[in-house]
Amino acid sequence: MDTMWVTFYQKPDANAGINGSVCGFEYELEAYFDLTETINYTPSGIWSVCSGPTGETAVFYSATDTDPEVHVWETGLWQFMWRENNSLLTSCYDTDTVLVEFVETPI
């Protein structure tokens, strides 16, 4: 007879929020944590760019927040990815994407 201890970690179900559009170059993203905070656990996640017009980059104001402002320099359709990690085992994660259309502000 032998004993072995196994720890199971819950895989999060990432939620990047809903698709949207905005006139201008700034948008407030809105993800939601699946795994909730407890005494021994703090959820974590990060935003990144999946795609944008002509490979442009974007700036996230606090990319680890669920609802950061994102600034782009080019109008068009952008895809952003939210990655939620199980902070107890960061290789246990899930991703979700959101599409945002940035439209030129009329003059």
C-alpha cells in the first residue's frame, strides 16, 4: 500500500465581456473573473492585442485590471484577448476575446 497526494486546480472560464464600438481612439474593456477571491486566493489576468489594422499596437492602462482603458492609434476593427490565470498554478488558464471597432470621430 502507498499514498500519494494530488492537488487539483480549477481551470478558469475566461470572460472578456461583449463586443463594442466607439468613436475615437479610447475604449474601456470589461472582463469578469470566473474564479472568485478568497482568503487564500487572488484571481489574476492580463489583456493583450490579438489583431488590429496593419499590425498596430495598443496601450492598456493597467493591463492586469479587468476593466482598463485601451488606447489605439488607428481606426478599424481590433481584437483583444483576456487571459485569466489560476494564480495558484499559472499554467492553468483560459482565454477569451472581444472585438472593438474604433470609428473616426466626425468633424
